[in-house]
Amino acid sequence: MISPNDIKAKAERKYFSYLQAVVQAIPFSKVIIPGDKTYTKTSVADFEKEILALVNQSKEKKGFGYTIDYQTIKTKTIGTQSLPISIYFDTEKDFLKYLGREKEVEKFIIEWEIIVSTFTELKDWVIQNPTKIIHHQGRWESILKVCSFFKNCPKPNLYIRELPINVHTKFIESNQGITAELLEIIIGTHINRDEREFEKRFNLKYRESLVRFKVLDKSISQSHFSNLDDIAIPVSQFENLKLPLKKVLVVENKTTLYTTLTLPKMEETIAIFGQGNAVTNIQNSKWINDVPILYWGDIDVHGFEMLSRIRKYFPHTKSVLMDKATFEKFFENDSGKPTTDTTELNLTDDERKLYNLLKINNWRLEQEKIPLEYVNQYFDNE
């Protein structure tokens, strides 16, 4: 026989469609709880125990909740008994009080009406997402303030905390998910749909990643950067640089970056600190399209995978100090991190052979384990 716990779970599952009906002004209709109404046939005592548990949580006993309809049936094992044939919530009050949702629904009605009166275009969204209204109860006044601002100014070009909206400073950042969902509908024609980050998608200023690089030519350092040679600037500023370069060196290791200033024959050269996201940082820097690019990473699977990604944007990129001879000369039996990359890599035949060897054996040679004397000699002959 269906238990009180089963009834509660099934009633909870009916709540979502109830909320949808409220928004659509559909009058409340009896909520029927389906389930097994058969009885335990072992003994009268077991049957009475099941019935008692059911009745104790019913409207008959508590004054609210579900109603049980019975039918008198003569059974073979427990004699003539009144068996439940239907369980249902007859009134809206019975249903909501049983679920403990009366006050929640009162607030829900107030808030969904405010949402739709402010933005009629959100009516369908409200019907499809009533529980999101409840999840954000108490915040809708502020959420709608934010949405109203964006409707009037869909391309603010300000940082989030600069927006002239009367909400607390962290409110938008803390409620980006629901705000973005609504703005998709409200200002859909002004959205940068190729962007996923909130700031970029909704025309806000955002904190950019920095490109850190070393200027390896003192004359460029003097003429362009007031003698500075260790520089970090936003990606957009790096994209607009115009430097007289003959070579760009991308390195992954910070220690290696520090030692690049000692490299020989580095006129008209900068060294970019890749730190695992070199592609993201420099992929739109068109001014280096025609400059030879050297990539120097760890000799492990991830180093070669990064090399392959850089070549997607700069096909002419050449690997340096990532060859089998260097690996065999300085390898110290270090283990790497296994890869999950399954894409076809853009590597030369020699690079691919070494990559496969590293992948099979999970080997790694870090950049800083290659002696500086060897590095200098390599670049002296480059």
C-alpha cells in the first residue's frame, strides 16, 4: 500500500505544474496522487498498521492535507474491510498547507506579477521556470533594477561595479546566472553571442589577462619602454603593439623567462611568458604574424600540445630545445602528467615521434633542468 512518504514525494512533484497553472491563471483542480492502493495480505494487524499510518497524515485526522476515498470490499484473507481507492488534495489550501508552501506561494504570486508587469516579454520564461522565481525570492526588486538598466543602456562599456544601479556592489556578480538568463530575452539583439563570459557577452568592461614579456634587445627597451625590460600589459594593448622584431620567443617556465636576458644574439627579440595560456593571450596579435616565432616548452606531452595549439594561429612557429637529443642528454627519469588530449596534433614527424614516446612512458624534462651553458650554445647557433 502507498505510504505517507510516497504521497509526500508525489505531491512535491506536482508542485511545479501547480506553479505553472498559477501563472497561467488556470483554476485549481483536484490533485490526484497515483499509487498502489493494494493491502498487505498477511494479517489484519498488518493491514490496520498500514491504514493507520495513512489516516494519521490525512485531512481526516489533521484537518488539512490529502483526502482518502474508501470502498468496502470483502477479502479472502482479512475479511470485509474499507480499502482506499483514491487519494487526492481536494482544495488548494489542503495542497499548499500539506506541503508547507503557503507563504512561499504568496510571495511567488507577488513577485511573478511584478516581473511580468515590468517585462511582459518574460511571461513565457516565468511559466517555464517558476521554481527559479522561488529560488531567488527576496532579490527580484534588485534583479529587475539591473535588467531595466541594461534595457535602457544595452552597451554600457563600464565595469560591473561602475554601473549606476542602486544595488549593493557585489549583487550583479553574485547573481550573474539569473541576470544573464533574463538579459538573453530582454536585450537579445545587443548580445555578443560568441562570448561566454558575462562581461564580454553583455558589453561591459572586464579585467583583461596580462601578457608578460621580456625585451631582450636593449635598444628596443630604451626606445619603446623607457629602459624597462620586464613588462606585463593587458592583452588588448599587446595586440596593438608595433615593435621592430625579428624574433619572438615563447617560454613556459618563469625561471626560464628570467634567464632569457642572458641569451646570445637576441637583437630585435622579445620573450613571452606563456604560463600555459599563450594561445589565449597572443592569438589575436596580428602584428607578429610575419615574425618568426620560437616556442620553448617543457619536453613532455603538454609542452607539445601547447606547441600544436600555438601553430593553429601561427603555423610558422618553430620548436626549440624540444628535440630527442636534448631530452636524452638531460632526462632524469621524471614523470609527467598524463594527457587527456585526443585531438590530432600539428607536429612535425620528429616532434610526433618524441611526443608518442613521452606519452607512452609518461616522461618529462622540465626547461630549467637544461643547463644554461647548453641553452646559450644552442641559441648561439640558432
